[in-house]
Amino acid sequence: MRAPVIFWAMGPWEMLIIGIGVVVVVAVIVAVIVAVVTSGKGRTTSTNVPPPPKTDQGSRDAPSQ
């Protein structure tokens, strides 16, 4: 259990750098989870701009949703 000793020996800058690193890692993990969930549900309107309903694409994509 050397982690507490290392934390006490570090200054505020090292703590800040580690804190930013942890935040970045958590943000990446959350982004991956969100991407997997949205891809599992299929293409959602939040990630893709929905086509106008009057075009052939809109009428073709409507039954699949």
C-alpha cells in the first residue's frame, strides 16, 4: 500500500495532473459506452441528422424506425 505515501510526497501539480488524467480516462470510457449503446439501438436521430420526410430516403427509413 504505497499509494498514500506517494500521494503525500507529491505536490499540487502532480495531484492536478493525475486528477486530469483520471477525468480524461473516465470521459473516454463514458464516450465508448455511449457509442456502444447508441449503435446497439440502431442509428438514432441524435447521432444522425434525420432526412426530410418528403424525400424517398425519409419514406424508406420511416418503417425501419
